[in-house]
Amino acid sequence: MTAHGDAGQLRMDELLRAKEETVLKRWIDLAGATVGGRADRSVLAGRLREVYQALLQFIGEGGDASDLRGLLADLSRKQAREGFTPAETAAVVFSLKEAVYGLIESEDDVTALRGYIWLARQIDDLGLFTFETFVSAREKIITDQAEQLLELSTPVVKLWDGILAVPLVGTLDSARTQVVMEKLLQGLVETGSEHAVIDITGVPAVDTQVAQHLLKAVVAARLMGAECVISGIRPQIAHTIVTLGIEFGDIVTKASLADALAYTLRKSGVQVTQRADKHVVVGLERV
């Protein structure tokens, strides 16, 4: 940095410290207007005050921006969680230039102007850093939410003692297959079940890839000592399976979840009969 640059930086440091409350108040007002009044003013003021103090430290120490960048990264993550856009978040940082420029206008000082130009460049870099950090934070939030939805969309239900069901809804891809296998195996271990029903009634279509994913889940369950039944084989799906030449081997398939439950109950030694009055009677078969 040149001697003029050093002098300008020192002069800017002096002005920002001497007029701290004035600059802060104007920055908070401008930042609040930038986000359309959607931010709580007291919360925003607290965050910007911390950033301002870190900025003074950065200017005073001449180049160590680690604390300042850390606070801006934290600001970006909070703004992302609160529903603000990356442009709004970056604009909060950029508005500091306008707040500081109010000082320069009232100062007939070439050194202060040089210092402002230097500071404006630093703020531009920090604004871009904030934008990039915000985007990364939002992508992580979206990824976490997708994983949570994936967990919720793959429940493991206990139908009967020793019988679990995994009702699937939507597309079955590799990532979801992994979740299905993990939750199914965990359920088998926790309940000690020997039978599992994978219901694909809610799966819109079955192609070769989906069939492979189903087979992986069945094989994983068999390794745990459980037998699987695939239910929800509708006429359209049956036609597709035959057309594609997909082989399920010795895996039992049923048209509906009710059929699969009746089958697994019989395999478990439970006898299901229907009386004339349409009441269903369930009893254990004698060995």
C-alpha cells in the first residue's frame, strides 16, 4: 500500500470511530429499508453493530478480516433461515458505503476521500463474500429439508406382531432406496420381525431401475433373516414388468396391501377367516 493509501486508511479509521453512532444509525436505517422493513429493527441493529466493531478492528489491524468474515457468514446463514434473498443480504452490506459516504460529503478532505475509496473496495469484497456464503447456506438448508422429507416419506409401520410394512409413495431413486433399506433393517432389528411388506401402490411407475432398487431392499431384508412381500402390483405395473422382462425371481408379489397382509399372517401361523356376518376372526393355528 502507498503512503497515500496508508494515510487514507488511517483517516477513515479515525472518522469511523469518531462518528460511530452516526454511521451506525444511518446504516441500520438504510439496511432496514433494503429488506423492506421485514427484519426486526432491534435484531438487525445488534447484528450490524457487531459487524461494525469487527470492521473497525479489521481497519485498525490492517488486513486481518477473519472475525469480520465470520460475523458476515453468520449473518448470511441467519438471513437465509429467515427467508431473505441473497440480493437483500448483500445489499445490507453494500448499504454501508452510502452510510459512510455521508461523512465524506461533509469533509473537504482528499485523504478521507482516498480512504473511502479503499473502504468501498473492501465492502464490495465483503458483499460478494456475503452473497456466496448466503447461497451456500441456503443450499444446505434445502438439502437438509430434502433429507427430512425423505425420512418422513418412508415410514416403517408395524402391521402385526412380526410383520412390518413400508408404504412407498412417489419416485424410488438410489438415494431413497438407501433410506428405505436403512429404515427397514432398523425396524426389523428393533421389532424382531420376520416378515416385511413393501407396498408400491403409491409408486407411479416401475421400470428396470425401480425394480433393481426393490430387489436390493428385499435382499437386504433377507440377509437379516426376514422374508419380503411386494404389494401394490396394479395391472398397469404388471404389464410394464412383463414388457420389460423384469424378473422378481422367488419374491412373492401381491395385488394389494390387504392381500400381502393376509399372506404374511398365514406364513406367521395366524389363521384369518371370514364368517357369514362379515366379521373377520383371527386366531393362531395349532401346531
